[in-house]
Amino acid sequence: MKQQILICLSVLALAVGCGKQEAELVPVSGTLKIDGVAAPNILVRFMPDVMENGAGPSSSAITNEKGEFTLKCDDQREGAVPGNHVVTFVDMDEERPAQGEELTRPPRVDSTWTTAAGGTRLTVVAGQPVNIELKRGTNTAPKNEAGGE
């Protein structure tokens, strides 16, 4: 009897695990500029906007020397879920001086753009590049040439 229960539980566990659907992804690439200049080595992170009923995995990429990026989702599949996203930016070259020491150069990315609360909202649409321009020292949303603001 115990063996039959164990077999039934194993079959049930397999059935539940096989029922999980992966989120549909669309290819997403684009460019990032800061004050009109290509921005290399910036982590660009797209998170589905839960305030707009967004769901699915986040996607991210690090920009190349030309500021170009191609997103991969957290499970390493290429692309992002279509729809509205909160986008954040982290400068991978940002100085991190010891406590009490001063920065030797200003940050490229304003701190407001590094958190979901201050990130911008963009829409991912299949086949549309996402070209973003950040302006330092402003509290306005970044310019996006395609895919919404």
C-alpha cells in the first residue's frame, strides 16, 4: 500500500512540474546613450511592470562599447516578455571609494535610475528596438525612440 501511495505521489509531482509554462519572449535589442554619448558597460534591467499587470521573468544585458545591448531573461533565454516594464540602469564602472573618501569623477548614471522606484517605464514590442537616452541631472523620464515611454 505504501508503495502505491509513493508511486501516485511521484506521478502527481511529475504532472504538476510538467504543467509549468515558460513565458513567451520576444527578441529585444537597442542602444543606451547618456547625454548623447554611447554608454558602455551599463547593466540595463527590464522588469515586467506589476503595476500594469506585467508578469514573467526579468531580462537584462550589459552594454557593449557602442552602448548596444541584447536582452536575456533570468533563465538565460534570449529576449524579454512583451508589455510594460520598469527599466533600471547600473554603471558597472562606477567608482566605489572607501568610506570617507571622495569620488574622482561624477557618476554617469543618476542614482534615481538604479532602483525600480526611480526607474523608467518602457514598453517591449516585438520587432521594435529600444533606444534609450539618459540625461544626467534631470528628473524626467529617459527618451526612448521606440517602444513607448
